[in-house]
Amino acid sequence: MSEFEDNARHIMLLSGGKDSTALALYMRDKNPDIEFEYLFCDTHKELPEIYEYLARIEAYIGTPVTRLTSGMDERGFDHYLKLYGGYLPSAQMRWCTRLLKIEPLEKHVGDDPVVLYVGIRADERRSGYISTKKNIRPVFPFKEDGLNKADIFRILEESGVGIPKYYEWRSRSGCYFCFFQQRAEWVRLKQRHSDLYEMAKQYEKEEEGYTWSQAESLSDLEKPERIEEILAREQDRKDRLAKKRKPQSLAQAFGYEELSEDAEAGCLVCHL
Ligand code: SF4
């Protein structure tokens, strides 16, 4: 270890997703002498499955995951939405990630030297912003050790922690209304968590053009004929993918692989 690493805090930033969880398990087994801090930045709008999964992770690692929220008074998404005049975040204006995920982390660590473990895999091309603070040094163990998606599923399956339950119907962790969601995932949010779908709808102001998906409001998306069309298109895509390859892993056999295909487009901080 370098002198910096010797004196640093070792932070494992969990998103509630498969990659950051697998990294926490992997590093804990690989470096039992390092005292890791496990953090989760809570927007107060995460999927219920994520809170359940965090509890499973805690039971496995035997250490509590510290929940960070924005500000001392635990201001969450709704507070900042008001400040932004109801302007919903989007892939182009991602104020939510900065205010609710990155800033709480930076405040929490202050000026301490930090090694931040990031779960980007060897088979991913993405890189991204975590923090510009000089005292926070990101490291990418999966990339360094050449671990890919199949390895991540194996780590999760072998540990018994398993795959996050939301993976049955959605490719990414994060807020229930995350704008990175694919249309078929919005449909399944409605099917699985109709209350959350209704709550997501309440945020939209169609007349002002504030909708989660730029091309379509959630009221339009939930029309029966539109749902039918979206699901048919998704099935078609899955069929085409299935023809290209035979299932090789448990994850692929259950269709998780297909769901996660587009996950690389998500947010580096929220969707690991
Ligand atoms: S999960 Fe999506 S909506 Fe939530 S903070 Fe991250 S990018 Fe924003």
C-alpha cells in the first residue's frame, strides 16, 4: 500500500446495485485487514427493494451501512426540487446526483484522505465523475483485476447475498422515478409498485413540459394500448438477443442479463 492509502479512510460507496455490492464483498474477502467504511447516499426516494437489499448486505458484512442524506436537516429530493422551481432532473441536468449523492459524500469525508472504491467492471467502457476533491482518490479494483459481469454475478450468488430483487424488473438501482429508466421499466414500476408510479406522476407538470421522460408523460405511457406496444417491443428485443446466444449463467437464464444490457448508460454514482 502507498503512504496515502496507509493513512486514508477506505470508503465503499454502495448504490444498492449489484456492482458496488459485489465490490464490497470482494474487497472485504481480499483485504480483511482494511477497515472499510460502507456508505449509502439516501435520496429518500430509493426503491423499496434497495432498502431491503442494504439490510441483507449489512447482515452479510456484519457492519452497518451509514446512510448519508443531504444536509444536517436531512433535506431530500423534494427540498431541492422546490429550489429548482419544479424543474425535474434529467440526463442533461442531473442536479439530483450532485446534490443528493456527491455532496453528502464530500461533506462526510471533509478533508480526510480517502480511497474511494468504485465498482466499474473490466468489461465496461464507462468512466465518470465521482469527486473532483484532491483528497478523494478513486480506485477501480474490478478493472485492475479483470473482473467482468459474469464474475460479479458469481460473487453475489456464491456469497448468498444474491442479486438485488429489483433486478427482476429493472436494470438499475436508484430512485423509483429515475429518468434513466427504460419505458418497459416504467410499465413494470406501475405493475409492481402502483403507488410509486402514481407518486412519480404527481411530480410531472405536462403543461410546463416537466415530464420524467422527454417524449412522453407517465399519464400517456400508462394507457393500455401504449403499455401493450412497449412490452411487445421489449419482448421482440429479448427474442432477438436470445437467438444470438444460449444462456450461460444463472443470471442470463433468468433474463437478468437482458435487463442489464442498457445499464451502462446510467449514472456512475447511482447505478453501480
Ligand atoms: S437515481 Fe436517478 S433520479 Fe435518483 S439521484 Fe440518481 S440520477 Fe437522480
